Amino acid sequence: MQKNRRTTSGAHRALLTRTTTTALLAATSHFAAPHAHADFVYGLNASGSKGIYRINTATGGVTLVASTPSLTASGAGGNGLSFDVSTNAFYYIRRVGTTNYFMKNQLTGSGPGASFLETTLGALTGNQQILSGTFYNGSYWAIPNGASNTILRCTPVGSTFTHTTLATAFPFGAGFGDIASTASGITYASSTGSSPFTSGFRRFDLNALGTTPTQLSIGTAGYQLAFGNTGLFGAQGSNIFSINTTTGAAVFTASVMTPGIGFNDLASIPAPGVLPLLAVAGLIGRRRR
């Protein structure tokens, strides 16, 4: 009889374990791909239905995450989107005339009342156009178009930021496209130019800026880039592609069919296991079809 009681208790524990596991998987399924081929990245739409969207790379479905009121001003353009999961903040560049403003759009509050608040951290020095951006190691990184072997590092500090220009071995005169980095600083760049030297898909390390980037492809040029949980993705307008980080080959996955939605830039979704507050708050559940 004692043995039977122990067996029954074990069965109950097994059932509880299975039930708990199922519940946890259901609770976290919102943060992972719902099936083998689905993934998500963020995108900045600076024209038409302006805002930051969550993009399903398999279906082209989009969800409004944050509004960008500063981009509705006459003559304002937005680009260089990135996301810092540690502070639940998007960063991007707002350009008015020849001035680049460093923008922050951060989740404030908690629960159903949480919302994003856009602020201007200040103006960058120099007037070169910035069409790329990534967030790594506490800083926002961007390569000015046409710059001579330089990269910008902007570190948010409260309501302002520090700004440093660093030397790189990147080709002179390249135009972007975009850049996207891994958690270790390995960065992929898609650039355009008048020669194979400036145009194509490259890999470099933000921790070794003096090392010449490795060219992986000439053809994958001018894409917006971001990492999802399953790999690297690119966008050209409203078309989404999966990009091979070894060869640079781009494979079409979906097209965003919502009128007025086309992406100036992409930003990476946090890696698996990271549950950002913006997802917990349910903000990415506002579906635009």
C-alpha cells in the first residue's frame, strides 16, 4: 500500500510537471516564432503610417509598437533604428535639413497603462546623412554615408548622450543600407556604391575596428538589416528577406501588404530567453493588417 501511495504521488508530480511546462511554453510562445519558419524584427516606417512596427518575417504581418510623433513634422526624416533590450528603448536618427538629431523612444510605466515616450537627446556633430544603426555594449553605433573610414558611437546618458567618432577600416565612400550586430559585436553591413569596393555585404567586429571588413557578397547591397531569433533578415521597402551570414545570399520570405508600410530601417528583436518589458506590457499585440 505504501508503494502504491508513492507511485500515485509520483504520477501526480509528473502530471504537475507536464502541466507547468505546457503553461510556461504557452506563456513564452509570444516571444518565439509560432512555427518553424516565423520570426520577428522591428521596423521604422518614416512615411505614410509612421511608427515603429514589429514585423512577422514569414507572413509580412505588422504590429504597431511605438508612435514617432517627431517624424510627422514637415521635412523630418527618420532612419538608423536600433533597440536596447536592457532599457526597453528604441534609438534612431531624425534628420531635419542637414541636422541629425539622436532620438530615444522608451517604454514608460508598467502593465496595461505602459506606453512609449519619444524624446530628443540632442544633435550630432557633422551633417553627413546617417542611414544605418545598431545597439551594442551600451551604445548606439552608426556609419555616416560617404564618411572616410569612420563610425559614430553615441552613448545615452540620462536625457543626453556622449558622442565619439572612431576610425575604421571600412571602404571609403560607401553608402548604407544598414548594419546589424550580434551580442558579441560581430556586425554585418549592407552598403551601396559605384564599385565592388563600396557595394555589397560585409562582416566586421565592433571590438576590432582597425581590421578590414570581410566581403561576403557583392549582390546583397542596400538592405535594411536586423537579427531575429533564427537569423539575419533584410528589407527593401516592403519586401522581407532571409540573409545567409556566410554567403550573403538573400532569399525572399514575405511582403508587407498593409498600405503605407515600407521600412526605412530595421532593428533586432532580443535573443531567445530575453523577455523585454514591451512584450510583457502587451504593446506588441496591437495588430495592424
